[in-house]
Amino acid sequence: MKIAIVAGEVSGDILGARLIQALKQYYPEAQFEGIAGPEMQAQGCESLFEMDRLSVMGFSEVFGRLFELINIRKSLLKRWIKAPPDVFIGIDAPDFNIWLEKRLHAAAVPSVHYVSPSIWAWRQSRVKKFVGNLDLMLALFPLEVDFYQQHQVPASFVGHPLADEVPLECDAQQARQQLGLDQAPYTLAVLPGSRSGEIQRIGPDFLQALVTLHQRHPDWQLVTPLVNEKIAQQFKALHQQYASHIPIQWVKGQSREVMKAADQILMASGTAVLEGMLVGRPMVAAYRVAPITGWLIQRLGMIKSPYYTLPNNLANEYLVPELIQQVLTAEAVIEAVEAQFAESEEKKHYRLQRFKEIHHTLKRGASKQAAAALHQLLNKR
């Protein structure tokens, strides 16, 4: 049994590692190869290219590496047409993986996409790329299955692995003790993103906001987890430039533990916002893409959902403040954080209850569900 699998970023690497673990229960002798990060490689997946080469977002960002990405895809396709795997699994990275899935499917290689792209929210026309070109979509959220069924794309709701990993109740005091943080002060976690572009576009506004927030609340404990040394150096350099006198507790990795330790989170929008929801903390989410990317998205009317963040879309209500593109300013960050800090206990309780309801819905044993769906697909073949 040979399983080809491609992940394009850190979150996909984590999902892929859990999926490989679950698939080994069905296929203990299976060989895994493709594009993998450290988590998947630790589970025995051979990485044919560095995963970091795929970790780009937005039109202008991708364009800079277009020829490299095309060559990587062609190389993988040539390899797997010559020696076909028993199944191909594309994890997220839709603009890269859909191309492979279509061509491998046409070559009679069962093709599966794990983590639906948010086509129900924006660029809905992309669903056409899956029609007739995919054997199975493994969806993390229930609202996605209805959308795909309407377009005759086979899909299965498997739940979200993060919902399985995060307990329904998270102890802030225990997390602070584990991280060596002070127990008493109000703790604001600051997560500026995991990509260099995110740090550059979001970091200055976050740090300038922290200057004012620290002046108003000098007793607050500010904590920032940084995903790797490159990102740490970049954000610390911005800290020296914009807020050098503001004390920040730096933590190497452990972003989930930092979120657990927090009373409130200021963060870059993305998968981490879902994780913050599962941890059960109030959040302010922000994001800014490159100007040309933002202009194209707005100009072409690509956004179909009324919300940007997953918690808001899953709840179908505005639970997490969203500061997107030009709305993101230091002043807007200050206002959103302060408003959330001062809100009533009733509002805080309501948000927490809605977060828990969504958590229960997503907690299904996702990796096992996904592996079972793949096993069923392969048995049918």
C-alpha cells in the first residue's frame, strides 16, 4: 500500500500526521510519500520537497513562486503516473492540490481532498474544479457537506481534529503555571501569525496598539508565542522598532497553551481563531493581505459569506470582532480589545456557551472518521 499525500502548511502538517496515525490502523505496512512537514515526517512520511515552498497565500505572493510551484507539481504528477499510489490525499492547499487531484483521478488514482477550501464563503466558482474530478471530499465542518452535495461532489463530514484534542474546559491557571507565567495579572495573548508576510502586515498595528493598551493597563501580562526562530526574529525586530519599552513574555511555540493561559486573545485570523474558540477565550481577530490581493478580492466580489472567521461562520453570528484589511489599524485594535475587556458577564457567558456548542458538534474523532472514510472508499475500488 502506497499513499501519496501533500500538505502545504503547518496546520495541514498536523492534520496529515494525525491522519497517517489513523490510517496505520488499517494499513500498518503502508508507505507514505509526498510533501510533508516535521509532524508528518515523524510519522514516517517521506517528503519529496520542502513543505515551506508551498506556504504562500494570495495572488501576488503566489505569483513570485509560480514557476517553482508548477515545476514541483509536474514532478509529483510524473512520479505518480509512472508509479501510481493506491490513493492520493491533498490536504488543504487547494490551488496546488486540485490540479494534482484532477489529473490523478483521470489516471484512475483515487483522489481525496482533506479540508474543504472555504468555497462556500468566497470564490464559490471553484467548486466546479471538483465536479467529476474527485472521489471524496473530507469536510471538517457540517455546513460544507450540504454545499458539496448540491454540486454533486461526494463529501463526508468527519469533524475537526482540533476539537478532539482540545478539552471542553481549559484551566488558565494550570496553563500559566506550565508556561512559568504570573498567575494574578489579566493576561492578553498576542498571536501575530505564523507566516513572514502576516508578521510584516499585521505586526506593526498590533505593537502600536500594545503601547496604548500598556499605558492604560500597566498591570496586564502580555504573552506572545512564536512558531519558529525566523518568525521570532522578525517580530522581535518590529517590537524594537514600534514598542521597545513594552514588556512582552516570549514563548517558543506552544500557542495553544498560551491561548489557554490567556484571559483574552489578539490574533491573526486563520485556523488559530478556531483553536481560540475551542479553548474558550474571547478574541479579536485581524488580517491583512497584500494590497493587490485585497483589491482583487474586493473588485471581483469573491467574498460570499457575511463573516471572515470560522467561529462567526459556524455560529452564524458575530461572536469574534473582525478587523480586516483597511479596517485594521492600531486604533481599531485598541477599541476592539478594550470593548471586549469591558463587556458584561452576561455577554461573556453567552459567547462561551456558543463556543462550547460548536465544540461539541466538531468533536467526532476526526482523524479516525477520515481514515474510516478512506478505507471505505478503497474497499469500494
